[in-house]
Amino acid sequence: MSSKGKEFTIGLLTGALIGSAVALLYAPDSGSNTRGKISYQLSSYGDELNQMIAKLKNEKEKFSSEAKQKSDDVVSDAKKRADDLIQEAEALLQNIEKKK
């Protein structure tokens, strides 16, 4: 995971914890209701985090496959140019030998 991704995840988790603590301080409900709400929020945050992780993985795969395709294109182009140069060199050698 990149540095920005780690920082984002840490920030997300820190924000969730601070939000939960503030909610506890201002909660007028009973303990069981508050625990239920906290459990629901943590589950919700976990689901969101899992969705973000899946999205980041898909983006990573997309970029890596695009990069691989571009590198394959560059390699095939270089091979084609090399083959063309070899053919030109062989043609020149044949012309030189014919003139001798």
C-alpha cells in the first residue's frame, strides 16, 4: 500500500474512533442502546473500509494491466524496428556482395 493509502486509512480509523468517543460523551441513551449503536457504526465503518480496499485493489490492477499493455506495446515495437534494421542490413550486405 502506498504512503498516501496508509495515511488515509490511519486518518479514517482515527476519525472513526474520535467520532465514537464524542458520541459516547453526548449519548442520552442507555448503555445497551449505545453499545448497539456503536456496534452498528463499527460494522458500517468496516464495510466502508472493505469497499474502499476493494476499490483500491481494482484501481491498482487496472493501472498495472495498463502499464503491462503499454510495456508490451513498446517491446513489440522495438522488436519490429530491430527486425526491420536487420533486414535492411542484410539487404545492404547482399548489394555489396553483388557489386564485388
